[in-house]
Amino acid sequence: MAISHIRALSELSSRGMRTTSSRDSVVRVHSESLGLRRRLIGTARVCMFALIGIVAKTGLALGTRSATVRGCSRFVATVSDPTRAAGVLVVPNHRSTLDDPLMWGVLPWSMLLRPRLMRWSLGAAELCFTNAVTSSMSSLAQVLATVRGDGIFQPAIDQAISVLDSRGVVNIFSEGRINQGTPTLRFKWGVARLVAESAQPPLLVPVYLGGFEDVVPLPRTRWMPFWRKDIRIIFGAPTDTAPLIAAAQRTSSSIEDFRSTLAALIRSEVETLRADQEAS
């Protein structure tokens, strides 16, 4: 009896070891599969930004009569700074459907081919995520599907905050739609949420885009853009948003007032840059 009992215990122990070994094997295979998937997505993302770079740089070099660019090296240095403790929020005025990606054609290849340094951009879901192909391409291009009319508490805003929390770069056209007139439109409150709810107040980089309204004028009269136009891409100096948050808090009596005031203060940074550039 004792011997049979010992044998039974031995068999149970052996089965347990085999089960544990089997589980470890499954976990290992699953982990390796996830690692391979991440590497494949990473490679595909590099290829996508390489394509964006080729198209944007070709468009700027051959499709424009002149392209005036200022502040780009400062922007690259800000994003590439390994000691930077906060995310970077890029806020341009919105001139045309070609603003993004054409504006990124001024970046060096050393940045374009490193997706972790490239922007995540909030893009209209009804334009960028219409089918499986455009959805895959937009996802690889680090576009966050934004549903117009869903407000400031939709997943795209939450995801953008997560990007800023991880010291990433987020691009948002805060006017909410293309504006080819002046002045800059009232900013949507989503930009205030990005600034106020990030773990560390992000650096704000206002950007002025000029001449893009001549490349793709509204109303659209043809599918192809009008080339050989003069355009300007001006990156403003990075600004700490903590003082903007404090200023909005001092003058606001409710969370709605706070978001409205903060969005207006951010807009003033972009509008000041626009006014200065158009006056020069």
C-alpha cells in the first residue's frame, strides 16, 4: 500500500510538472508571438513614415514655388531632447486637407524614421478611417480616430493624453475644421483637456501654416491640388503650459469656464504667431 501510494503521488507530481511546463511553454510562445507582432508593426510604421516623408518632401521640393520654414531645428531639438520631462503638444492653424502630412516634410530623415519621435495626430474618423485599408494606413501613421460631435471625452482624447504622459508628441488642429480666413477660429475644448489632464503640463508649440489655402482652396473645384504656390511653415518657440493652467484657474468659477479660458489662452499663442507672420 505504501509503495502504491508513493507511486500515485509520484505520478501526480509528474503530471503537475508536465502541466506547469506546458503552461510555461504556452506563455513563452505567446510572449514571442507578441514580441514578433510588435516588431512587425514597428517596421511597418517606419515604412509608413518613410512614405510620408517621401511624399511630403517631394511635394515641398517640386510642388511649391517657395517654402519658407522657420523654427524647425528648434522644434527638432525640443522633441529629441532626452532630458525633456513632458510631452509636446503641437497646435497649428488649419488651412487645408494637406496641412498634415505636408508640414512634416520639413523634418530631417533622422526624425521621420524614428516613429517614437513623430507626432500622433487627431484625425477625423470619417476621412481617415473609412475602410480597412485607410484605417490600417492611418493607424500606422499614428493618427487617432476622432469622431466629430462626440465631445471632449472620447477615446481619441484619452489616447492623446496617454501619448503626452509618455513624453510623446501630439498634433491637434484645435479649430476643429479648415479655416482659410482670419482670424483663427475659437478653439475646441479638447485642447484644454490635453493640457490640463496630462500628468505633466506639456510643452506647447504653436505652428503657423500659410499659403496652404492656395494649394487646396475652398470650395474644392478639382481633385488635384494647385501647385507652384508660396507656402510658409513657422514653428513657434516651445511654451510651458503650467502658467496658462494657473491663469485659467485664477479666473474661472467652474470647470466649463476653466476649459473655455484655457482653450482661449492656447488659441492666443497660435493667433499671436499667425498675426506676427502675416504682418511680416
